[in-house]
Amino acid sequence: GAVVSQHPSWVICKSGTSVKIECRSLDFQATTMFWYRQFPKQSLMLMATSNEGSKATYEQGVEKDKFLINHASLTLSTLTVTSAHPEDSSFYICSARDWGEAFFGQGTRLTVV
Amino acid sequence: GESVGLHLPTLSVQEGDNSIINCAYSNSASDYFIWYKQESGKGPQFIIDIRSNMDKRQGQRVTVLLNKTVKHLSLQIAATQPGDSAVYFCAELMRSQGNLIFGKGTKLSVKP
């Protein structure tokens, strides 16, 4: 099946710094990618929908200036957590759909200290 | 608002037994449902899906049942193995919207 690669798999950063997470569709083109956040023992919550060549659509309560999304090509979307704080520590997961089926990246464990 | 939820947060079964994980959904417009397995520290892994025009679909050791009358979805795992231990999520999709809405998750523990 289709593969979605997410990098890095884990990152530790200092409070106030920015972190970029990459999501790549390896064997298909994804005009739309989705970014989810998952806190411990909770479900995945959609943060934003990333559309190639246009602005991302953010879910209610998600700050677009803090979570910058760039979908510059059909195979790459990036999520940048700007001025990260400890409360941003979470598991971030991207997803891309290929002919209806959704494929997920491995996830990125972000820890802000 | 509309959401997907689960009846049981945890499920413990004996190795070799069958497991049943349940899910309730409230959006009658959803037309596609997926079950995912998530192991610790990893992203969700596709298990099986079902479209709203079906009420049952079988895979290898897994069966998904859809009851649109009561908006209920279930995942049956036959002969549960230790490797099945994980958190299972149901997700619904409205094809016109594109994004998945996830349920709360059920943690399945398999005792040897």
C-alpha cells in the first residue's frame, strides 16, 4: 500500500524555539494532507487540512500563526510549531489519502523542555 | 456536536479468545468507516474499512460490522494473539469532506 513518511520521529526542543515536522507521500501524490495531534491516552484530533498550493484550513481552536503549515508540492507537507511551549508537547501525526484510503505517517513525538 | 465514540475504554482478553471492540457514531452522513490499530509510539495502522452500503466485511482474522439503524460499528478479532495488543480506533469519514474523525480508542490487552 501507499506509504507516508514522517520526519523526525522524535524531537526535544527548548521552550521558545521552533520545530519543523515533514510529511511525505512516497509513492503517490497527495493534494490533501491532514495533521493530527494526539495527547497521551487520547484520540487523534484533527488540527488542520493541508492543501497543495493553497492555505491550510485549521480546525477551531488551533492557532494558525503558531502551527504553520506549508504544502509546497504534491508529496510534501510541513508543520512548523513556532515558539514551542511545554504544553505543545504531544504526538503529531500526518495523513494523506490515496483513492479513499488514508495512510498515516509514523508520527513525531515532540517534547518541549 | 457530531462525534464518534466508543463504549469500552479497555478490553482484556485471553489469548486465543475472540475480541469485540465497539464504536458508536452520530453522524448519519458518514459514508465510510475505518478501524485502525495503534501501537505505542507509532502512527495508526489501517486494519479494515467498510462503506455505508455494506453491513459486514471480513478480512484476515478481522470482521467489521456496521449497523446503520443504531449507528454502531464493531470490530471482531478472531483468535486474539499477543501481537494484537494495542489501542484500536474507529474513524468515520464523509467523502465530501475528506478528513477522518476518530473515536476515543479502546485499549486491547491480550493475556497469554
